[in-house]
Amino acid sequence: MKIPRVKGFDEAAFEKYLKNTGWLMLARVGSLGIKIFAGIAVSNYLGKDNFGMLNYASAFVTFFAAAAALGLDGFVTRELLREPERKDQLLGSAFLLKLAGGIAIIPLIYLAYQGLNHAKPIETPLTYVMIVSFSGVLQAFNIIDSYFQSRTQGKFIMKVQVAGNILSALLKVALILFQASLTWFVYTLLTDFLFLALGYAFLYHSHNGSLLRWKFERSTAAYLLKKSWPLAFSAILVTIYLNIDQLMIEYYLGSGPLGIYSTVVSLAGSWYFIPVAIVSSVFPAIMNARRDDPERYLRRMQDLYDLMVWISMSLAIVISFSAPLIFRLFYTPEYHSGAGTLSIHIWAGIFAFLGTASGQFLIAEGYVNLSLLRTAAGAVINILLNILWIPRYGISGAALATLIAYAASAFWILFIPRTRQQGIMMLKALFLVSLFRKLKL
């Protein structure tokens, strides 16, 4: 298959990288399409109020689940690369740590809900939140992902995730056909994690691994906790950054507006796998260029930023103009007011794409603290703007706050001398300066 030529880019490298991500993209798009249509069916079936409560339960638990993961997944991957012969000790210790974290957050979720409910009554019942709280226990099996990532066999994990998405969608459609109550759909939030846990366990065993051989070592567990806590803190910040708007919408406006906003977030965020897939594929080659040819390294980084803007801006333009049509075609009238909000929220994708690309640069250069700092800045800005704008502008205010927070986070590196050059390169990409220069060549 011949990839169409994109003028100005390193054509040979560009074609190689797109072919490398093509199969991943195709599988993800297929499962994503099924997941989106299942989500549309569920939202229309439940109505905005019930759909809002469903998403509130998920968003509420997400903050605690991020803490329960302890930041171990990424760090264990690195340790497995260093000491593959210790996989049973590393995986066993990390699994039990994550399992303990998942159990520990259950009473914390209960106490946090009661505290918030005392300050202002929450429309979503405590029962729903507590059902979803057990997802923190099931996510302990995600540590198996680290093993396959360390062996550069992420395609197997992708297959499990695609299968999980399909099973989840089929289950939700079945519940609609049987006219199930909202409670059953809350349980599907838990079964989504169960499908993945079973899939990961089956995958590990099918590759001559055995969970029964895993071993817990106190010294290994202590080492993992000592080294992974910055990643755990970063994961919590990212969760706040990405999900706080949903909790604040319920707090200020109620479940109905949250139900509408949840459809917007689903449609706008469904494209965020694209930069992750591209960057994961091309970044090893970019880092090789950094080692061998600094000038070529900078050219490739500029190419990557340009590509991120080209894709995300194209999506933003198309979806902005088609948002009213999307809602009229796929959603019941009670959701139609979300079209304007989608037209705002989709533009945050440009900065999400750029942030993904520059985030890999920060990690590769060893600027982990700077990455943490810019995430924290985005989270703080998002919270403050939501406090100001949600009461005044409703869910459109939340979308605008997200847009500005994403932009501020992405370009935070402009204020740091060590990373300012990358920030300027991102600005050139954003305003299409370097892309137009390439097109003139």
C-alpha cells in the first residue's frame, strides 16, 4: 500500500511510520465506532438525567482509581526492561500493591461522597458510586499490560482492549433491548473492567505465563513505591485535569446538564487515541535522530508538531460545522443543546494533540518534573475557570474552560528556558507557519 505523499515531510520516514501505525489505527477506529454508537444508544435510552448520573458515578470514582494505581504501570515496564528475569517478583509485588490500593479506596470513596453530599445533595445515589468503586480492585490486572509493553508486544494488549470494547457495547445493547433499569447500566461500568481483567489474565497465560508463579517481595514492593510515587501523583493530576469539569457541572447544574455534557466529552475525546498511536510509533525514530543527528531531530519534531496540528485542526473544523447535524441525526431532542458546546470543546483537541507530542519530548529529555508542573498548571486553571464560568455560561463555560486549560498546559513550556525552543516550534505549527513553508518547497 502506498501512503499519499505529504509535501515537506520526511517522506520515507513518514510512510514507514504511518504503515507501522496503520493496523493499530484501523482496529482502534473499528472498536471506537462500535463504542460510540453503543454510547449514543445508551444516552438516548436513559435520557439526560439518568445518563448524567451514570457518568457522575464513573467520574467520581476515577479520581480515587488513579490514586489506587500507584503510578506502577509505567515504572514496572521500565523495571521489566532492566531485569526481565525478575518478572514474577516485579509483577507479583506490583499486583498486590495495586490490589491493596483498590481495596483501600472503597471506604475513602464512601467518606468523600458523604462529605460532598452533606455540603450539597448529590443527585447520583451512593449505591451507584459504591458499585463502581470496586473497579479499583479489578484494575490491578492492568499490570499485565506492563509486561507486554516491555516486550514491545503492545498489539496483544490492543486486541484485548478492542475485544473488551466490543463485548461492552454488545452488553449495553442487550440491556436496552431488554429495557433494563439504570442500575444494570451502572453494573456495566464495573463489567468493563472485568472484561479487561479476564482478557489480560487469559492473554498472559496464553503466552506461557502464570499468575500462580507471581511472588510478593517486601523489598521489591518498597522499592516500587519509593520510585513510582511521582508517577502516581502525576496520574492524579491528569485525572483532575481531565474529569473535574464533570463533577463541577453536577455540583452547579445537576445531572441533566451533565448528561448532555457527557455526550460532548465522548464525541470530542474519542479522537485522542490518534496522537497516542502516532507518537508511540514514531518517537523511537525521533530519538534515534536525536542521538545521531541533532538537526534532523529538530526537523522531525517540527514535522510531528505540524502533523498533530494538521490532523486535529481538520477534525475541529469538520466537527464544528457538523455538530448540529450530528446531534439531530443521532440524539433525541433533549440533547440537541449540546451541539454548541461540542463546537467549542472539539478545539481543545488541537492542544491535546500537541501536548501528547511535546509530553514525549519532556519524558525523553528527562524533564519529568516539568511535565508534572504543566499538568498541575492545567488542572488549577481548569478548576478556577469552571468555578467562574459554569454558573454563568453552563456547560459551554465548562467546554471553554477546558479549551483554555489545555492550551495553557500545552504551551507552559514556553516559560521554561530549557524547553522554550520546543514551545516556539509548537507555535509555528499552530499558526501553520512551518507547514506553509514546507508546502512552498
